Amino acid sequence: MDAHKRDEALTCLKSKIEFNTEALEKIVFEPEWVLKNQERFWEAYPAQRYTLDWAKQVKYEIDFEDWRNRIQGWSELTPEQRQSRLFLKNTRRIIEGRQRFIDKALPHLCSYLPEDADLGIRVYFTAFIPPRAFAMGEIVINVAATYWNDNPDNILNALVHELFHVGYSYCEEQSDRAYPEDDQRIGILRNIHNEGMCTYVAYKAREIFPAPDEKDFQYLDDPEQVREHLRNVDMILSKIGKVPREELDKLAWDRGVIGRSFYVAGARMCGVIEERLGRQALIQTMYDGPESFFELYNKNAEQPFLYS
């Protein structure tokens, strides 16, 4: 599908993005109930169910004792003490700021997508879960994550990143590409493409939601860090077919995901393509696939990959 052939319906700008703060409000305003009804809470609230799905997919064991301790600590504060906490203030700012987010973020997101893309999704807010944010069927945001440094703009910028995953998936679904699910090379290239696009679009949204504490953006502003992350990706790609699958999976997770090389290198690749070929060429890569993305980058980069 040609990304230049746009649907006149302009679906993207009309996308329905819903904020669901039920789990978060239950934790903030009724922590005693949550502690007494732990099993019911994790079963009844989608934010918690999606977190269980996330843990299963990434093979992460949730420390429920730590989760209870954190809610217990919150429950022991007096109402007056809670009112003074940034956690409560930020929760209210997010609840009240949905329309501001839609008005400012949606036009930016849609400028990097075909006009017929549909970003309609629910965003669930909760607290005290292991990840700070993830997209899996729907989007879940952990408002209490220390990573946000008590700055709601950091959270909202991360939401730009997570929402773009929806747009990336839309473009994939519209394409005619099909890869074997067990193709490890394509899986790695796709991960870099996907996370790189989302990181880049969020990076370009800094004028809307500054996110001064986002480490990926700090890396992107440091040329030596960018070169290091590009080298890490090349090293990971060089191991494909040469080391056991499990060893490569661990390397990709440790360096690419936890070490952020997939995000930073992928975002830099997006920047090179947009700077040299224009935004439409970058959008088209989401239809043409990760191999096309790497090919375009290598043709236009000062530091092309040797092993892609």
C-alpha cells in the first residue's frame, strides 16, 4: 500500500482515545479496599489484568509483597498528608488533562501516520506495577513510577510513544507482508523499527510535552551515545545465525531493550531518513517493513550497519 494515497475520511484526527483511571483512583482514594480485596482488584480492573498479561509475555515475576507494601504505605497517610503528595496532584492533573492531551498530541501523532490510520484505544492508568508503561492490546501507564520524576509531562510524552505503537500496528496490518513468526532476524529488525519510530515521534513531541527526564532523549542529544547505540545494534545483528537462539534473545533484551540501543539507534535511523528523504518516505517504511527501513537508512547514513 502506498502511504501517499490517503483516505479522505481523515480517520486519524478523529481517533477516539479513552482515558480510564478507575484502577488508579481506587488505589489513590480507597487503598484500604484494594488491600482487603487484592485478588478481586487484579481480576476486575483491566489495568491490572493487562499487567498480568505483560508479565507473562516478558517472563517477569511480579513481586506482590512489594506491591502490597507500597499501597500499605500510601494507606497509612492521613487524608491531609495525601493531599500534599505529588502522586495525588499528578493523578488529578492527568484525569483533568485528557482533552488537552488529545488536542495537542493527536495532530502530532497523525503527522507521522497515514490520514486513514485509527489510533482509537483505551489508556489505563494505575500505580505501583513493575513497568512504567506498556502497550499490549491496550495501553497501561504506571503513574507512580519513579522514572517520571513526579513530572506529568514525562508521563504524557511517554503516552505519545505508546500511542504510536497503535499506528505502527495499523500500518503493518494494511500491508501485504507476512513473515514466519519464528524468524529471529526479522523479529529483531522489526523491534528496532517499531521502537525507533515510537521513540522518534515522542522525541519530536518535546515542544508539546518536554520530558526533560527521558533518558532516551538525553542519549539522542549526545552524538557519542548515539554512535555507541548504533554499534551495539550492529554487534547484535552480527550474532544472528552464529549463536544459539536463547543467547541472542538475551543479548537483544539486555543491550537492545534494557540498554535502550534498539530505541536510540532506531530513533536515529528515523531522523536520518526524514532529514534526507522526507517524512513520507519514513511513513512508507511502516508499510514496506523493517528490511526496507534498514535499507533506506544504510543508503543515506554516515554510519551504516555492516550486518543488517
